[in-house]
Amino acid sequence: MKNFSNFLLGFVDRHLTPSDVREFLLKEYEVLRDSAAGGELAALTSFLARLGWVESESVTEEDLSYSESDINDAINWMERLESDNVIKGGVAVVGAGMNLDILDAFDSDMEWVRVQAQRLLQHVESRRLKSLTNFKTEINAQQIFAERTALSVFFSRYARRHGDLRFINTAFKLNEWLLVDYRRIQGQDLKIRFLLALAEQENSAKELQA
Amino acid sequence: MIRVVVLAPIDNSLYARLVCFRLRQESGVQLAGILVRSPWNLNRIRSEFTRDGTRLLRKVMDKWVRGDQRFSDQAGDNLMRLAERWELPFKTLKQLAAEYNIPRLVVSDHNHRRSEEFLNRIAPDLAVFTGGGLIRPNILSIPSLGILNCHTGILPQYRGMDVVEWTAAEGRMGDVGFGATLHLMDKGVDTGPILKNVGLEPGNWKSFSQIRAALEVSMVEMMLDGVRGFRDKTITPRPQNPNDGRQYYVMHPRVRAAAELQLLRQLKNG
């Protein structure tokens, strides 16, 4: 009985292993490399180099830092928020993932960012596949995909900056759900952004030994 | 005499059966009712599947299909061995309730209106929660002394899911350690006042399931101690500070693998 149940569970209990992620990333990178161009592809290349998966100049922590104008924009975004929280009653504010990442990179001791990160973590863990589908401003499926990708990047980086494994744990899950949408999503920029999110995940996993 | 009701996750729950069996033998304690959650609730299955994914299938296999047999291949102490030592004669709560003439109700959800009516009719001093999901304020407010829960981690540090594994993943086996916490339930997740923490003696733990099995045995004793403490008025709830702990969620297999490595490392280093 035990062997039979383990066989059944092994069949359905699927998740992405590190080698699955690596294989997927390199395969998609090869496809996009020939047709895409621009800063995000370069960023992906250097990220893959950092992971030791391609030969190229690798990205440094300094390359990942934000400019002063990015920081000012994020502070303005925070000050203009109508609510105290980026998510309330399952409804999220557009730009939360990206702006929280900028603010956390700027000052990793900000209590407000810490509270918002916890709220988003709880939201994603409790709503799972249905998380981040309702926004205060109406946005389309492509934009929702971009928002969820930005949140995944924020979680991976937050995990790394704060040594908090709970965030990489949720990033693993979020990226697995996003992978289902990736097949349907149009536009190379969005695809590259997701690949970058996966690379961020692997980078953090490597540092945190997860 | 203290009137106690037991809330059980399923009719064959060994944990619930052991607690009920022993409570029945305690002087000054009246096991006044047993509330059992029915496995057949589509909404709940859907929501648990959303939360736990395919882990839910493992839970179903273990609890419903394999039943007590799931303990048979475990080394060390576990609930089945405790049941053997105590010579527990009942395979289900239904049998136990019938034998001792204890009111028993099966509900689709512990928070259901029928549970509320059942509990109001019994008017327990204390409820003992042995599993079955989150408890809502309509039920929390009925037992005058509260609802006891035993959590498989050290509170306030480790709240929520998979906390045995999280303790290892975060390398806190030395300072926080594995253990269980008896507490009163409130509307949060493992945030209610603490009654007692019991740490597992550092041991030759080879797997998380072995640790959990050992904790489950302690949890039965802790529950009984909690009821005795309320009966004898020797136990004092200690409120938790929300900032003293973190909430943990279902662990992804990759983090679990890292946690297993940490456990093995600990084992190797003694």
C-alpha cells in the first residue's frame, strides 16, 4: 500500500527542480537570443553568467542597484498611495513589486516596506493561483503577468537581502504558477522579464543554499 | 468538575481517540461531547487543495487510506505505540462515544451553525482541538475557558505550517529547537496565549517524520496536562507579542530539501 501510494504521489506531486529551471532557462534563452535585443536581454545574459551557466560578463550587485531617479520615483509612488497598504482585501496597488524592491534596496530597514512585504507574502500564500489578480486600477492580462513577475523578483531579492527563506519559498511557488501563463503570454519583453525573475530566483537560492 | 469537548479532524484520528480515551479516565473531568469534522465537504477540499496542492493527496492517503498503519514503519515512539501501551480499544471516535455514551456530532465544518448549537447545548468549560482547520469567533467564544491547541513548533517563534522543517531550514535546531506548544486558540494562526512549551530532547533524529511522530506523543500528554491545569487552576495563559514570532507557510520541496540537509548536517555534527 505504501509503495503504491508513493508511486501515485510521485506521479502527481510535481515541482520544478534546480535542473528543470536551468534547462528551461537555457532553452528559452537560446530561442530569444536570436530574435530579441536590448537591455533586458543583456541583463539576462549577465545573470546567467553570474550563475555560471553561460560565458559572458557577469552581473554585479552594483549593476542591480537603482538610480537616484528610480528611488525618487518610488518614494513619490509611496507618498501618493491612497491607502496605508499596498494590498487590502485582496486588491493590490499597481507597481507594488517594483517600487517595494527599489525602496528596500535603498533602505533595507524601512518598517513600512517590511510590513508590506509580509502582507504580500501572506496574500500570495493564501490566495495562491488567484493571488494578485485584482488591482485597484484596471489592468490587462499582460500587465497582470508583469506585476506578478515584478513581485517574484522582489521576493527573491528580499529573501537575499534579509536572509529570509520564506520569501524564496514563495518565489519558487509564484514562478511555477507564472510558468503556466508564460506559454500563453505575448511579447518578448515580458518573456525576458519572467526569465530574469527565474534567474533572480536561482541567484538567491544559490546564496541562501535553498 | 470541568466539562470538556473534543474537536476532532476525522472520526479515526488517533490523536483525538487517545486524548478522549484518557480524558474519560481523568477524575474531575467530564468528556461532555465530541465534535467530528466530516471528510466530505467539497468547498473545504477545494480550498485545502488550493493551499496544499498535491500534498493534500498524501494527507488523504495517510489519514484515510492507511490510517494507523502509517505509523508501522516509523522508528522510535509514535501514537500507535502509545495506543498499544494504553491498550486503546477503539478504532473510531464513534465507537468510543457509543461505549461511553458521549454526545457526538459529525459536521461539515467545525464553524458550522450546527457545531455552534451543539456546543451551546453542552456549554463546555474547555474545548480541546485535535485538528480540523481554522476556528472562527462564533466557536471560539463558546467554551468559557477557551479552546486548547497543541502546535508542533515552539511559539512564539514558529507559527503556521511546516514549522518542524522551518526550524531546521533556518538552522535554529540548537537555540530554538524542535518542540510543541500548548496554547489557547484565538482568531489568528498560532497567536493565542501560551500555556506551555515542551522541547524535544536533542536526539538522533534521522527524519522530519520521526521528529513529528515523537512530538505527537508529547502533544497528547501536553493536552491532558493542559486540561488538568485548568481543572486544578494551576495553569496561567501567557499572551504572545505578535512581533516575537513569524508566520510560516507550506514549504516548497526545494526548501524542504535544504532543510533535510541541515538536519543531516546537525546529525553528523552531533
